[in-house]
Amino acid sequence: MNIQFKKGVLELCVLSLLDKKDFYGYELVEYISKYINISEGTIYPLLRKFRTEGYVTNYLEESQEGPPRKYYKLTERGREVFEDLEIEWESFIDGVNSILRGEM
Amino acid sequence: MSRKEYLELLRIYLQNLPIFEVEDILSDYEEHFDIGISKGKSEEEISKELGDPKEVANNYKTNYKSSYSDSDYSRNVDYSNDNTRKLLITLLIVAFNLIVVLGPYLGLVGLLMGLYGISISLFVGGVVALFGSPLSFFTALPAPHILTSVSFSIGLIGLSILAGILAVYLTKQFYRLTLKYINWNIELINRGGTFK
């Protein structure tokens, strides 16, 4: 599938997951690659971009095993962007489906 | 690919980004490897799942470009070489300063010096007035009354002090603005060369 398209969808997935709870990087990568076939290395750059744009913030939290983990938390701004993207996505999918089913 | 090899390659491909950024990025992957290994995966497996380090590095670079290019005033300048770009910006700023800024700047310096001159001459005038009205040099009038001379003198010296205070105040502001402008120039040059 087209890589730019995949990236756009990936942005939506990451925002959607972070809207539900805070994740640490590995957890997020693991969760997404369970459902989508994507090289995992594309998720960390995306998270960093989100942070630069103010969609997420980071904090460290201790874990039972090993060193503290870097968590990602959605900001208000990130939530707004997610909601807009979700609406866009729904109408896009509706449009594509209409075309695929040949409704004239 | 082992963990060490993967991180080394990533570091090489990221070398155009600022160093603190590179360290921060690498620490994310250190964490990723740590957790992966603690879940029983091998280093090779994790490297493979992460994908080609060159691709990963390119993702960071395109993100960097898109998030900073909006505020980039020299988009036409070649991005392929940081130093060329930095040099070009430096030359542009120097040329701009020489052609546009220098003239008015020296003009302002002249104005300030003039103001000091006014202050000094008013003071001298005040002192001279103590010994007689300057008018008496040109006319045949008799020397003015002592009270006239003294008040004339006080008035002139007062004006001289006011002019002096104004001159010092303006000099301070001027100095502050000059420093600010120089810092801004330096910042422009640095920012122009850092992000690729």
C-alpha cells in the first residue's frame, strides 16, 4: 500500500490510542503492529513529531522490570486534532465505499 | 543486525540533526530494545521489526523539515550543505548591514554626539554668562545687572543638564538596541545552519 497513505492512517491510529490512555513507546508499537503491517520504526518518529507540534507530552514512570519508561500523553490540542481527523476519516471512508459499491 | 549495530547505523544516518536531538532519539530505541529483550525477543528480531535504520532516520529528517520550513525565510538556498547555507546567510546579513543599516546607524551616532555638543556648549554659555551678557560684546549696552547675569547663567546651565540627561538616556537605549540587533544577527546565522 502507498506509504504516504499508510503514514496518515498511522497518525490517526496513534492519536486514537492515546485518546484512550497513556502509552509508553514499546507498548504502543506492539499494539499497533498486532493489527497493522508496518515497520515499527515509523512510530517513534511520528511520536516525536507529535511532541514538536504539541499534540503529546512526555513523562517518565517507574516500571517493575528495569528502568523508568517514557510515557506519551495526549494534550488538549492533540485531542482536537484527533477529533477533526476522525471526522475526516469517516467521511473519506464513506466516500470510498460509495464508489467501490458503484452507487451512482 | 545486533542492537549495537542498529543504533550505530541510526546515529550515522541522523548525523545532520542537532546532537541533543540525536541522543534523545537514540534513547527511545535503547528503551525499545531494553523492553523487547526483557520480553524474550532477540536483538535481531527487534532490529528487523523496527525496519531499515536509514528509513527510520529519513522519517525524522522529513519531520524536521516540515515542522521548521514554515518559518524558513531562505527556502531557495541549497539544503544539501549546512556550511554553504550558513556562509550564504552570513554574507547576506553582512551585506545588508553594510548597505542598509550602516548609514542610518552612523547618522544616529552623529545625532547623539550632536546632543552632547549642545549640552556642553549650553554649559559653557552658562559659565560665560556669569561674567556678562553675551549681547554686550555686540552692542554698546552697559554691562547687565549682576542678577540678570546670574539668572541667565542658571537658566543655561539648567538646560545643559537636561540635554545631558537626555543624551545619556538615549545613549543607553541605543546601546541596548545595538546589542539586541547583534544578537539577533548571530541567532539568524546559527539557526540558518543548524536545521536541515
